[in-house]
Amino acid sequence: MSDLLKVETEDGIRILTVHRPDKLNALNAEVMAALEAALDAVRGDDSVGAVIVTGSGEKAFIAGADIGELSKLSPLEGREHARRGQAIVGKLETLGKPVIAAVNGYALGGGCELALACTIRIASENARFGQPEVKLGIIPGYGGSQRLARVVGEGRAMQLCLTAEQIDAAEAHRIGLVNKVVPVGQALAAAREMAKAINANGPVACRYVLEAVRRGLEMPLSEGLVFEATLFGLCAATSDMKEGMGAFLEKRPARFTGR
Ligand code: COA
């Protein structure tokens, strides 16, 4: 347990809040370790259907990796630091549950990279995104050079990573970096609302959607379609499918069990 990460659960939604407001929620080793532990804990917890990641306060989601820590790294330590950061951020992507980033304020460097590994990004109007690493003489190290291009395309990723410019929420929305923009102070509430809507659906089906889309992106289309068809077939073995379709035919809300 660390004071730098708040962990709360309500209505089957785990909310992880990076709480280091005096440093704009920058990711130091303690925050990263707490995040890793929290993600490991939630993975096998069937009572939680969705996760939200956010930052304390309205000024910053996460203003990047901790520059004080980065400044002391030797080359070998730098490589290990990046690999560890990638592994922890990667856990957001492979959690088996949807993870929504509620981006309030600055999402720079590691903050933008962390948001990129989430399933869905909701930004408040004051959110600002950027990969400013080149200003410090480094490159993104928590997956930004890879995921940003996959999310917004090569040219835009190149521009963001090479110029170190910050973009506002409206521009992030325009280029597909965020799913939705909401008024200041509303990002967490909007994320909760979306998590609730997801949690009302068939849990096994949602898990398979995550796998089909994510893994499919790493496959040629023909393989991805076979993978989709296999998961589609597997759904027919679930009680959730019987319940979902039964509920529709009987004109009542479905009560899924996740089996
Ligand atoms: N690592 C460590 N500390 C950070 C930080 C980071 N990534 N981002 C902000 N902080 C700290 C500042 O050092 C400052 O600490 P201090 O009060 O002890 O001096 C505090 O957070 C507030 O930041 P400050 O710079 O005073 O706020 P600002 O409103 O003037 O500027 C930013 C906000 C986000 C533009 C600016 O903090 C910034 O550029 N941060 C670094 C962003 C970055 O390069 N991230 C990628 C790292 S790889």
C-alpha cells in the first residue's frame, strides 16, 4: 500500500487515482510499484468488471515519469527502467477488463503513454497531451513510440514525438487520441458512467471483445477473422449468451453471471 495511489471500488468499478499532486502526479518508482500491485490484485477479482485510472486534482492526470529519477540513470539502468515501465503499463492493456483513463489536465510523457495503454480515454476540456521526451534528450520509454502511432497514425505520432508539442483535448479528440471530451471536473464521472454501461453487458463477451480487438491488431486480417470466429463460437458455450438472448426474447433486462 502506498499513499501515492488511492484504490477504491464502487459498483464493481475499481478506481485507481495517482495521488502525488505536489509533483503533478509524476510517476516515480513508488507510484509504479503501487500501480503494479493494484493491477495484479484486480486481475483475478471477478467482482470488478472495469477499472478507471485517473490523477488527483484538476491540474494533472500524470505529468510524466519522474524526471528527478530519470536524470540519475546509467545506460543499462535506463534500458531496465524502460522495460519495467513498459511491463507495468502493459498490464493495463492485458488486464482482461476494460480500463478507462479519466484524463484531467496534463497527460505528458509517461502519462500520455499510460493513457495510451488504456482501453478507452475520456478527457476533460483542460486535458493536454504530449510526448515531450525529446526536450529532455530522450525518447518515450513506456511504449509511446509504438502505441501512439497505432492509435493516431504514423505522421501524427511522429509530429507529437519530434516536436514535443502539447495538444489540447479538442485536438486529441479530432485525431482519435481520446474517445470523448467532457467539461472540466467531469472526466471521472463520465468514466464511471461508461464503466457502468460496460458492466451491464455480458462479462465473458466483453473479455472476448478486448482480446479480439487487441490481439487482432497484431495479426493479419485473415488470422484476426479466424480468431474472431473462434471467440464468437465460444460465446455459444456460455450461460451469458443464453441469458442475454433469453432476456431479449422475454423483454426483460439480462442478469449475467460471467459464465
Ligand atoms: N517529474 C518530476 N517532477 C515533475 C514532473 C515530472 N515529470 N512534472 C512536474 N513536476 C513537478 C515540478 O518539478 C514541480 O515541483 P516543485 O514544485 O517541487 O518544483 C511541480 O511538479 C509542479 O510543476 P511546475 O513545473 O511548477 O508546474 P507548471 O504549471 O509550471 O508546469 C508542466 C506544468 C506540466 C508544463 C511542467 O511541470 C512540465 O513540463 N513537466 C514535465 C513534463 C515532462 O517533460 N514529462 C515527461 C517526462 S519523461
